[in-house]
Amino acid sequence: MKTKHIQKQLDFFVRDKAHHAYRKPAGDAHALAAELAAQGLDDMQRSVARLRYVLAQETPVVFPDERITLLRTVRTIPEIHTEEEDRQLHETHAFHENGRVFNMCPDYGMLMADGFTKKAEKIRTQLEKAETAEQKEFLQAMLDVLSIVTDFAARYREEALRVGNQTVADTLSKIPANAPETLLEALQFLRLLHYAMWCNGNYHNTIGRIDQFLYPYYRHDLDAGLLTKDGALELLEEFFQRMADYKIEVCQKVFENYGVVDGVLYHDDWGTQRGGFFSNEMFREQIMPATKRIMDYIKSQGKFIELHSCGKNIQYVPEMIELGIDMWTPQVGINEPDFLVEHYGDRMTFAFDMPIAPDATESRIRQQTRDFVDRFGAKGRVMCWIMGTPEQSAIAGDELYTYSSAYYKKLYNR
């Protein structure tokens, strides 16, 4: 929903990139780890210390016209292990990516429903009953984190008052100490939680079923006459644009630090087993604008885009194509693969899974693979996603290469 307010935000953050002026130079990723190691802190204590350090380094920046605030100014999220500690850990453990906790969907709604003050009271009650040192350390860490984020929000409130943004100041006078009452307060609370997780190195965090845990605040505002439907849509658009800023920054960091990156596997589930979460009209109005910004940035860097979006989302394929998505990996059982290839195969690639039965023999695996090629090969632009044990996958991969090579030589008379 591109109102004058949203357009002004887009001009500032997207076109002019004026907020980049507030970013600090990159720092030494291992400098803090040396201090933490010297103090003899364990991993949980180091994690708390890192959050305290990063949020202390962040410079609160509040712009006059925004209603949902928080801007990343710290470029480097420090490691909690020294390079030598990291080397030793890699010798004895298997790590996915760089070993950080990520790909999480915490229960934001539960924490928001309490607010930090009430949640802290509950944790203190648990702490009094804790029996082991491990339990006590974990619960104390939770209390410390609530305190650290509360202090950070207070610094942002002071900055909002300084620049004359009373809307942000009023919101931060209520949350996170208290449970939000309005949709604006709930969105700011959610933004704060997500921001804090990112600042502690948890770089891939979904926002969950916001339609469920934000709805009570939306309903409250409508019933109380505090907000119209259009006003709510504008607030959500401002929030989604903030999330787009975050995702673009994640991509920038990956492209800068992980060598040659050919493509991006973009995860965003849009549906259930029976259909999409939204009407196509709502999808175009609320989901596409911010998502298009992300896709445009990725394409501007010359990258291939694969969409992982669970649910019966076949209704959104025209929008996927407009967004510039190169390939979608649909759930085959509910998304009519033959229809997809027939109607969209000339404009989009699809990755269809080929699950192999646990007891499948080699001959059965090879026949199943040939059947897949025969079914989808003529149109092309279909990738076979082999799903089996390593041994089964090796057999299927060998047959896929051999049979498809012969198939296309025959098809094109080569």
C-alpha cells in the first residue's frame, strides 16, 4: 500500500539510502572474543556479553517521520570464540555454515503478551526454585537479556524525544516493559525482538504467524476507533519495508564475505495444504512491494533466485514471475506439477522432488528416475530433487545424468 507516508519512507531508505550515513566502519570480528576468553566465561555467558556489547555500541537513530524505529549502525557482529578456539571446535565438531544458532521461529506472541516486566517476574519465580547450576545460569541469562534490551529501548526513547518524534517516544514508554495494547506497539515490539536476535548473531529468524499473534491488536484498534483498515495496512507496509531492509543487509553481508555466490534460496512460506494465506489481491497489495525490493536487489547483483515456499501456492505463480523469481520448489503432492510445467514452464523453472522408497532396489530407482525424465523432459526447465539415502541418491544421480543425456540427444537429433 504505497501511501504518501510509505513513498516518503521508500525515497529515504531505498532511493536515497540516506540511512547508510549512520553505519559505522567494520570492526575486528574476534576482538571481543579475546576479552571474553580472558575472563573465563562459558558460551552462555559470552552470548549475553556479546548482546550487551553490540547494543551498547549501537547508536540510536530515530527519523522524524517514522513510526516503527530501529536502525542497524554496527556493521560487525563479533564472534564469541577466538580464532584458536574456533579452530579447535571445528576439529572435533561438524558445523553448518559458521555454527551460529539460526533458522528460528520463536514464540514472539507469548513474550509480547506478557511484556518484559511480567516475564521477568515469572523467571525470578523459576530461578528461586531452580536446583542445578545449569538451570540457574540459564534463567539468569534470560533476566540479563531482558534487562539489556530494556535499557537499549530506553536509549532509543531518549533519542526519539531529542529529535521530536513523539509517536516513537510514546510507544517506547510502554513497550517492552509492558504488553502492547495497539497494533503500532505490537509491531514495534516485534521489530525490537527481531532486531535484538540479529544483534546477537542469530541472523536467520522468521517472524512466524503474524496473522495470528498480531490480529488481537488489529481488532482492538478497529473496535476502539484508533485505526482504520487502510491505516493498519500502512503500518504493516512500514513494518514489511523494515524487514526488507534487514533481508537486503543479510544478502549484502553474504555476498561480501562468502566468496562467489551464484544464487539465493529465498524462504518465505505463503500457504497451507489447502491454499494460499492471502488472496492474490492482498498478496499484490501487501506482500509484493517489499518482496520486490529484495528480489530486485538480488537480481541487481546478478544472482539466480530460487523460492522455497511451502503450501498450495500455485495461485501465486504469476506474481512469482513478476517478482523475478527464477525457480520455485513446490510441494509436488498439492501443486499440480504437470499444470505448472504446461502453463508456466516457458517462463519459470521448477524443482520437483523425487522421493525414493526406503526399500527401493537399484533397478527400481533407475526406472523411477527414467520415468521422471520421460514425464518432464520434453518441456525442460525442471530440476529433479532426489530424496533418498546417500547410496540411493548416487544411483539416481548416475541414472539421471546418463538417461537425460541420451534423452536430449535423441530429442534434438544431436
